Amino acid sequence: MKHLKRTLILGLLVFLLGGVCGAAKIEVKEIDCENLPRSTVTYSSFWEALRNLELEAIAGDDLATNEVHESFYYIYQSLLAGNYPAAIDELEGLLESVPEPDIRRKAQRLLVNLWFSQSQWDKVIQAQVYGSDGENSDLADLYFLSDIYSQYPPEAYSFKKETLVLPLKFQWFSGHPLVEVAIAGKKYRFAVDTGAPLTVISSRVAEECGIQSTASTQIVTSGDKAATPAAQMAVATLSLGDLAIVNHPVVVIDKSEMEVRVLGIRLFGLDGILGWNAIKNFNLTIDCPNKQMIVKKPQSVYGQRRNLFDLADNLPVVVLKDQEGNRIIFGLDTGSNVSVFFENILKKITDPQVQAKKIKTAGIGYSTTKEVLVIADLTLALDGWGLRFKEIQSMEPVGKFIDYDGWFGFDILKKGVVTIDYLNGIFNFTPAGP
């Protein structure tokens, strides 16, 4: 097996033990989302406004002052409209016409990540002709993975039924939803994790199913853990009930790394993780109150307001508002035990009540203690409902192309029914009944 020292950051079911004991309490209440105040947040530069997806502010405050600004404005406008081919075409044009190194790095980084998220492996491999440098060193991982996945036939989704209703089980310790999958005629339970860019399987499952890889790399399963060996390949067929996913790209991690231990005690382990690269290819409803997961063949609909995106970070992004009418950007990570905020949100909300606190955190193969910030009371508006978080904790910010304000975790799934429709850019939340 070939071993290459590379790092790919993956959000692999990272959960907060401190959050298990002191997670934010969530209340759901009706709220008039159509008549919220207008945002009063201002931005000092084009790039700051762009990273906060404030396209209206860019247009209204005339922050776009040159052709490069106009081009990136069009790129992000296209991404928010779900028009990925238009964004890719504009980025390709920029790389052909713009000589400035800094702008070329921005364009190349975004373009390669978009190609990767669209499974355009050959395009990613060819992108190496544009060159790279230290600031774009993370692209080396995408080149490496694309070179592996390009050796397999194209991925395909075969729906025998338009709608599948699958039972959910729940991990005994954390309560995360688990769904049954089949590989090579054998059945396993996978966590449903929108925060994992790629589907992950344990080495035990790979061995039992006779799955082999000729390539290996190093990945980081969370920001708090050293890199661990992993193999990359495409699974011939991974099935969810009557849905067959053919030639599905996965990462294989040693079985010892697919478990959580605290003080040497094994709390739980996983067969695998169903990642975002699978989830975004079907219409998914996670109904924890009724212990079921509904999978539908994606169908285009028109006229609905988009609030769900994949802005090249290979993770789902939900755009919503707070009670002051400010645009709030939250990632969606169903593998995280709790919802968290990032410090960027403190620039937007008025007079936040913030204090520092120490918590214990743990994830796949690690545990540690860290200091976080806590907001006493935060309400976010979504689909006519207000999600009120009490004592919501902070995390270190992530994101390459936008400034996130936080992440939704598995805790909001406990409060109702969530639908993730990537094709139409729709994230819907319906609270559970009394």
C-alpha cells in the first residue's frame, strides 16, 4: 500500500462531551420571519461583505469597485442561486485573464473546490497546470483524492422507488441517528453526518466486504487530533433500502479510530458514516420524533426561496436571520452533538451576553479540555419558527470561502423534522408536535 503524507480535514462525528452535560437548551416558538427589522450591520470592504454573503450590501453600498469585484460578485450570486456551472465558467475565465497572483489564488482555490464538490475529478487533476503555492497547499489533497476517484467508473444513484422510508436507530450514548446500509450483501449501521464531506467506513467493514485500496493518506478527524492513516476508494454498491449508490467514493479509517474512548473506556464505535457526498444526491428528511428517515428521488421545483447551499466547502450551509434581521450563516453538521456559534456572529448581534467557560470535548479517537465562550440567549428565525438557544457555546471558526456564524448540530434534529433538499436549495424545519 502506498503511503503519502497528506492531510484532509474531515468533520467525522465530532461531539462535545461538555455539550452532553451543558448543551444549549433549545426552545421553539412561532415568529414572523417576513417582518423582521432590516439589518444595520455595515461592512468596510468588498471582501468582508462577500464572505458574509451580503450581496445586497455590496450593491447598495457600491463596494464593488473594479472588474474583479464584479466577477466575484457574479460568482457568489450564481452559487446562491444554485447555478454552479455559471460560477465555474466565470472562475475559469478569471484564471485565463487575471495576472494578479492573489486573485488567481482565490479563483483557483474556489474553482478546484467546486470541481471537487461536483465530482469533476479530471478537471481537478488538470487544474495543477495553474500551479500552486503555500497558501493553496490544501489543494494537494484534492488533487490526490481526485486522482484516486477518477480511476473508478462514474458514481450513479439508482432509485427503485420514488420514496423510501427507513427506520432510524439511535446511538445509545450520544443519541445520534443511525441508518442501516448494505455493502456486498452485509448490513451495517452508519451515522448520518452532513458534517463529513466524504462517506467513511471502518477497516473492519472493508475487510468483511473484501474492499481493497491501492492508495493511502493521512487525515485529521477533528481539529484536536493528530493525523491518522486512511485509505481511499469507491465502493461498488452501497445500498440504503431500495436505493443503490454505485461507485460511491469513500474513505476507510482503522476500526480503532472509529470509536470514542474516555479514560480508556470504550463508549461506542461506528461501522461507518454516511457523508455529505451521498446525502446531497437525494432529498432527505430526518424525522427523529417518529424514528424514521425518508429518502426521495430529487425533483426540481421552482419558485421557492433558497436557503441551503454548498459554497465549495463540501458542507451544507443554511442562511437564516436573527431577530434583528441580520443575515446569519450556519453550517449544518448532524454529526455534531450540539449547535455552536463562531465569534463572527458577535459582530452582528446587539449587546450579546457573553462569558467564558471551560468544557471537555471528545470525538473519534481523542478527548481534551478547552475554554469556550457562551452566549446566554440567542434566537434565530427559520421557516416561521424561532430557535431560541440558551447558553450556546462557541467553537474555533472554520470555512475557506465564507465567514460562518456557527453550526447547527444534532440537537435541533431532536426538536422536530428536518428536510435537506440540496438540488433545490431548501432546508426546512418543522417542530415536533406536543
